[in-house]
Amino acid sequence: MTRSALGWIILLLILAPEAVSAQRTEDACTRDVARHCRAVVGNGDQVVLACLKQNRGRLSKACDKLLTEHGQ
């Protein structure tokens, strides 16, 4: 498993403890992570989540909605 895939799985667990599908999480935020948080991907999932939150106004509607749905 690639580091990126493992990171998404961990991010999924942080965002969706009730087990929202990994595909939905990936579909919703992959581009946002690549565009806004690429530099911090290797620093851990909490750092990526913080980056997404810092860039909230620039996120896609789908990613923003997913974060909101999970209390982020």
C-alpha cells in the first residue's frame, strides 16, 4: 500500500468514524489536498486535516461538505 493510500485511510478514520466509504472521502477531497496541501502530505494526517481547514474558503463544495458533515 502506498503512503498516500495509507494516509487516506487514516484520514477517513479521523473524519468518519462511522465508516463513510473511502471512495467518497477520496472523491471529495483528493484534488483539494493535491492543490492546497501537497506540501504537508508527508507530515501526517492531522497536519493534512489542519491544512484543509486553513484553506476552507478555497475547498471544493464536496470536500467542504464532507468536512462539515463530520464536525470539522
